[in-house]
Amino acid sequence: MPEAGGAELIVTDWQRHGRELAAVRRAVFVEEQGIAESDEWDAADALAQHVLVTLNREPVGTGRLLATGKIGRLAVLKRLRGRGIGSLLLKRLVALGRDRGLDGVYLHAQATALHFYAAHGFTAEGPEFDEAGIRHRRMRLAFSAEQRPDPEADGGPHAARER
């Protein structure tokens, strides 16, 4: 479905869109930020839920959500930053976490992006640390009980059953 600015967000997995997801991450993390290929790719890609952002069918952004509630590998091509694509992407990943019934989501924010995540309600936790040669800080967004889906409302595993 088209989003603001003509961007389209696609909830996907590595099997369906791995080539496109990898292209964005390689451009941002490996080429632009100098992260080693060996640090960028991991087995979690095959297990994660991914969001791919396209603009005019071109892959321009990506992020993933792990079952633990960790958001990661959030990337937008440099030439398109500042247009709200990162915010759309983060909001979709947060919504996916809520839809899963998680208590909240967390991420390892690059120190230069702390303000971006704080503007979306994330709170910094603990000291800065090094990850792949870049300063990071853990940030968390807790969901209140009202923000989590009601399993009884959607026929989930704890839903009341008619007898």
C-alpha cells in the first residue's frame, strides 16, 4: 500500500525479498559506514520479520524485527534521508511488535541517532557501547497493556470459547 511521499512499505521475509533488503543494507552499512560484511549478515535474517520500503519500485529502506522484540538493521539510503521514510519504517516495526503482543520493543541505536529514536518515544538505557566499530546505546519503547492486542478479541489462544 502506498504511504506518504509515494513510499510503499512491504512486510516481508528474507526468503521473498532478501536481495532487495541486502542491497539497501550493503549501501548504508557496508559501503557508507564501513561495517565489515562479516558483521552485517547473520542467521537472524532468516528468522526475522522484515519491512522493505520502496519508492517507485526501488528499494530505499529496510528494518527487521526479531521474536525477542529487537528492532534492527534500520537503514534508509543516504540521498533519501530527512523525508520521513525512517519514521514510517520505525512506526511499522513498532506496530508489528504491538501486533505480536510484546511488552515493548528495543534496539541498539547509533549514538548519532539517539534523538531520532527519542522523538519516537524510545528511552535510552545503560551506557554507550561499541558495536561493529560504532558507538551505540540500547533504547526501549514499552507498551502499556492498553496498547497490546486483546487475545480474546481476535480469537487468540486464550479467547473464550462458546460451549
